[in-house]
Amino acid sequence: MSLIVTGSIGIDTIHTPTGQAPDVLGGSAIYFAAAASFHGPVRLVGAVGDDFPAELEAPFNHFNIDLEGLEKRAGSKTFRWTGKYLDNMNDRETLSVDLNVLAEDSPPVPTSYTDSQYVFLANSHPGAQMGLRAQFPSAKLVVADTMDLWIDTAQDLLKDLLKQIDGLVLNDSEAHLLTGETNIVKAGEDVLAMGPKFVVIKKGEHGAFLLHKDGAVALPAYPAREVVDPTGAGDTFGGGFMGHLASTGDLSLDNLKRAMAAGTVVASYNIEKFSLDRLLEIGPADLQAREAQYANMLKVR
Amino acid sequence: MSLIVTGSIGIDTIHTPTGQAPDVLGGSAIYFAAAASFHGPVRLVGAVGDDFPAELEAPFNHFNIDLEGLEKRAGSKTFRWTGKYLDNMNDRETLSVDLNVLAEDSPPVPTSYTDSQYVFLANSHPGAQMGLRAQFPSAKLVVADTMDLWIDTAQDLLKDLLKQIDGLVLNDSEAHLLTGETNIVKAGEDVLAMGPKFVVIKKGEHGAFLLHKDGAVALPAYPAREVVDPTGAGDTFGGGFMGHLASTGDLSLDNLKRAMAAGTVVASYNIEKFSLDRLLEIGPADLQAREAQYANMLKVR
């Protein structure tokens, strides 16, 4: 498969009600890439600064990630984020954010990547996402993530982007912000009217909703007894989703649904430990076992 | 099947962002009974006052409800509730409530009902629920609903009740209030430690969660594009759930899951119109068609 992700790589400091993890590996692209890599090789385009610690590079090599597109920019500093989860483990506060290299020019896309067929534009400025999108002329599937910040500050550009992509992934509060609709089906319809062929609305512990011209799918989250660190849940969902699609090459509604299940399951592992620690421990067999359990849970007749 | 429900019958006035319905039929027992009656006859124990309008009695006869236990109490007034749904159609405010006959003695259980095998104690004071529970010595399955008011004001009695029943149905905020747990799996475990064999935690538009010693099940709500009136969603879920169990007689985890699906689907119809208007229009074939659609939506491999 030729799956590529463009997005952030950062150093996170995470506080939860039961613990904390200082200076750990994070960022949307690395969570996505790790999750997708269980399905095959993943190309990554992202930048870190020359302050990026060598010990945080180990996961890049553990997972099946092509690092030609990873730029270590001299004279720049790595993106840093510090966040705190509230008691319910769903709501979080950003305590500090240093964009650093993310505020500079996007890293270049290697020429060898321009034939990528499956493209995931992880959350960044929609203008930057459009610039990246244009570099993959032979893409079979382009999916983007976004966030409230761009809906508030760059909505026109975001709507331009929506005309150029196949799928949008966003969370429920963002879908409400973008469309004004509280009903998730109507919010999904409004997003489809903006251009994409499908939209996935993520609901955290309540699962995910897909709307496509051929139908609607609501799936629950995998029941998680121990949630240690929700960071990256949405990004790993996206990675499992796109990894499944890229490895199967089937864009039917039925297969989009199986892709949601793959995303749901890999995200359920990711939240069991801080940072990427849990994904570093598991392999495809663990994912398949939990996917079978999840499918069986959902067998209602 | 011998399924009985005890609970409220009332006159509701409902305000939503798009309309209102003054003086319509409501109450937990009637919503439950209507939904359950698609699976077979339902016995109902409840009381109204002598002010109860004849035109609200029609639904009692439309559905397969045994009315021997319906008391029309001379000199008393019917329970009345006025509520207003907020823009998201999930949160609601109670504008006024007149307990009336609900604040008086419980209606008597007819002798012919004491052999009931499937018993649903719809939300009322846990002391009253215990008094009712004792009148069904040969019950095969007793399930109760409760609410925040009793968790706050009669928790000791509620915990006594929990030792005498097989299942508890409550919503997620109530489960949090009862156990102090925000994680739904742990909240469920805490409820099971209080006595019942299973607990169903209702999450409104986000579906429902079941915990049983043999496993956990999370199911999504049926995606609803038009929500006109959420009143009775939880009660009709309970009715579909118990109706399925009473008509099949199978209390395995797999069948509890199918019962959740039956509850989910009948609740999804109920919210499409005010009061019981939508349930008055449909029949078992409609439920079966949507159940098949729901099961197909959840088929992820």
C-alpha cells in the first residue's frame, strides 16, 4: 500500500487525574502512522527541530514507518504541547503550546512520495493542507482532519479544501461548530453538501458516526475499563481507519465500516498507556483478536 | 408471556425547539407498556385520577395492554408533567410537576397478576418498588428503573432494592451519581457489586451499555435524523428490552444483547413524533425491518 500522512510530531507533557508523563513522544502524525503501520508501511511527512531527543526516535524505527519525509530542521525547535485531562478523562485543557517548527514552512514532500494513493492530511491549517493535497495528483483517497481553531479562523479555506478531498474526519463538537447542527445525521449531511464523499464524526468514548451517500453507520467505542491517557485516540482511530482502507483498496460503505472498526480497536489499545507505549507492545494478532471480540459484541442477531 | 409493569401514567405538556404538545398521554408505565406490547400482552399497574380525559384512554386499548391493574381513583387527580427540551434535544428542564395520585398509596396489584414472571418496576420511590417486588414471588426476572432523586434522597432503600432484583436500568449521569465512577465499565461493576445480575446504562443519543458477569456490551443508538420528542425514549427502550426477554424466555448474555437492540429500535421510533403518536402508527413488521437494518449496520466483519 502507499499510505502517507502529513502532520505534527511533538513532545508532549500529559497530566491525568492519576499520573503524568513529561516530555513524551506525541503529535498527530506519529500517532496516526504508528496505528496505520499495523496494516503496512506508512510514509510520514513532518518536521522536528534539532532539539529532538534521540531517545524519542526509537518508536519511529519500531513501527513500519518510512522516514524519508521526516525533516530534522537545523535552528528550529520541536512542537511542544502540555495538556491536562479532567476527572472524566474526556475533557482536557491545554496548559501550554509552543508551535515552534509547526509555525514555519511545511516540510517538503519527497519526490518519491508523490505517487501516494492514500493520503491523510492530519490536522493543520487548511491552507497548508491544500498545498499538500496538490502534491498527490494520483491519490485514490484523500482524507483530512481539522479542528475548532480552523473552523473559527479559516473557515473559507477549509470549505475550499472540502471540495478537494474525499473524506473529512472531525469530532462531534467540531461538526456542530462547522454546520450549526446538533443532530449528528443532519450535521453529516451538511458536511457532505460541502464536498466530501463521506464524513466521520468522532465521539470519543461514545464511538464514531459515518455518513456516506450510501448510508449512515454509528458504532460504539470498545468498552474501556482502564483509560490511562486519551491523547492520540482520534489520530490512532484515523490511522487504523486509513490503514485498513489502504491495505484492502476497497472504498465501499461496507469496507468503510470495517475501517471504522479497525480504527476503534487500535484507539482502544492506544489509551491504555501514556504516549505510544501501548502500541509499542502490541502486534497485528492483538488487533485481530480484539477486532473479533468487537465484531462479536456487535452481533445482535 | 406474563410481563408486568408498574409505574406512572400522566398527562404531559411538552415543549421542544420546534413545537409543543399540550396535555398528551405520558408516564413511564404507558410508554413501557406500549413498546413491550409489540412482543405480547402486557399487564399494567398504575393509577390515574378521576380527571383523566376519556380521549387519552384510546391508546390503552390500541396496544395489547391488560388494564385490570389500571385504577381510576375517585377524588384524586392524575400526575402531570410539563417539560422543555433544549436545542440539543438531549437536555431538558422540568417546568412543572404535580405528583397528585403518585403521592398517594400505590394502586393495588390484582390477584390475577401475582403469577407474573417478568416484572419491570418503572421509576418510583425504592420503598414502593420493594413493596411491589414482594408481590411477585414467582418472578423469573425483576428489573427496576430509578432516578437521581432517589439516589440523592433514598439511597439506602435503593441499595436494599438492588439486593432483591435481577437487573437495574438507569442513565449514565445516574450511574455516575450512584457509584461516583465516571468510567462506565467501572460504574457498571460497582452496580453489580450492589446485587443485581446485570445493569443497563442508557446514554440517550449515544446508545446503551450492558454489564453482566459474562461480559460487557456497548451498542449505539439507531441514527435518528428527525427527533421530534425524546420523552419516553428510556421507557420505550425498557419496554422493548423486557418485551423481547419475556417473549423469548432466554436470559443469556447473547439474548440480553438482542433485547437491547429491540429496545434501541422501538425507542428510535418513539422519538419521531410527540407522545405515543408514532408507536400508534407502527406494528411488529416495522420493528423487525428496522431491527434488521440496525443489525446490518453493526455487522463489521
